Amino acid sequence: METELSQRLAKVLWRCASHGQVLTYQRFHAQCDKGVPLPQRYAALESAIKTLADVSVIDYGVLMALDNGLPGAEFFQRYLRYRHGEYVLQMGDPKYHRQTLARKRTLVARERDRVYAHARVIEEERARQAA
């Protein structure tokens, strides 16, 4: 079931990326069957994100959006874990700097632009191959 959910979420995230959109957590949870526990939902989401791209290079999880427009804490934790140097350059070292909303918005905007560009390039390549 988790792989089916993961595949479904990957398709939804891909659609969002190729249309320059975000996926709200409300829409994310709507993709899951009611009986699926939260840990399984988030494991499927992590799996979906990792199937779309190498998170040490680009993170499709940035397309998730809370009410404030930012992804949840798991995105920032993953970014810090896999791209520590970039994170510290943009946000400051979490040991010494408070992670401000403005810095988070800047990091998210840059990463979303990268994800949208990545999806465009892949879509253009697919179109060329199909022609």
C-alpha cells in the first residue's frame, strides 16, 4: 500500500512541479486513504520525494505548503541533513542563528524555482523525444 501511495504522491508532486504549483498538506492528506496512519503517510511522501530527484541536489518536498505557504519542518530538516553547506550559507548555522521566517521564505523560493526549472527541462526533453 505504501508504494502505491508513494507512486500516487510522486505523480501529484510532479504535476504540481510541471504546472508551477504547490501541494497543500490538506490535498496531500486527501490523497491518502482514511485508514492510513500519519507515519505511513509521511513515509510515503518521503519515498515519493526521493523518487523524483536526488534530495542532495534538488528537493521536490519544497512543493509542500502549510497555510503560511512554507513546507513543514521535515523539508528544512532534510535540506539541513542532505545539503548542510547550502543550508548554512542561506540560513546561517542553526547552532548560532535563529531561522527567521524571511530566511525560510528566501530558501523556499529559490528551491521552488529550481524544482520548477528541473521539471520544465524534463518535460521539454520528453516532448523532444516524443516528436
